[in-house]
Amino acid sequence: GITISPGNFTGACPPACLPPTIKPANLEAGRVTDVSVAFFASNPIPIDALIEVVFPAMTRVDGVSGVTVASLLDALAPSGARPGPVLDGLLDLFVSHQTVRVRRAGSGRRIEAGELVSL
């Protein structure tokens, strides 16, 4: 594999000048809820990449059981963006402490820098 240096997740600016966004579906304390994550890729993301989302210390993520390739944040995509989710192919999910890791399983297409990734 190749090593990709962590980027600032702001993508190619302009047009992708937005910071990463994490949005819970329910803000009520103590509730189990879905969480949407979206960011513009700073670097190309290969088909076998590992994406890590680190949550704040008081957030419980031990019940995470799945990941989907669309979220409430898809509306952030600029007009003219490629239709459908860019995070395609098979995904594996791992949870460790406050970190949720999503590994692309080697299928799908490479995500280019500046593309909106939403899960």
C-alpha cells in the first residue's frame, strides 16, 4: 500500500472550503442516535483506505454496528458534483475506544481530492 499524509479535510479550496461536519440525528442526551459525517477529501482516497472518525471523550461509540454511504449531510455537495455516494464498494467497520474506523475493502473507485465524502 501507499501512505497518505493526513490532510486538513478541507478539500481543494475553492470550491470545497468547508470544515468536516459531524451531525447526530438526535441531540437529546443519553439517546442512541445515528451520526452523519461529511468532509471534502484533501488527498485522493484509495480503494483500500482506512478512514478514522474520533469522537469526544464523553461520547459512547461502543454500540456502533454499521455504516452506510450516505448521510443527512449530502446536501453539502456543490452543484455539478458526481451523483450518488463517492464512498462506494465494500466497507469494514471497527470500533476502538472513541475511534470508529471504516476500511474500504479494495472495491469501488478511488475518491479524488476535493470530492465530498459522506457516511
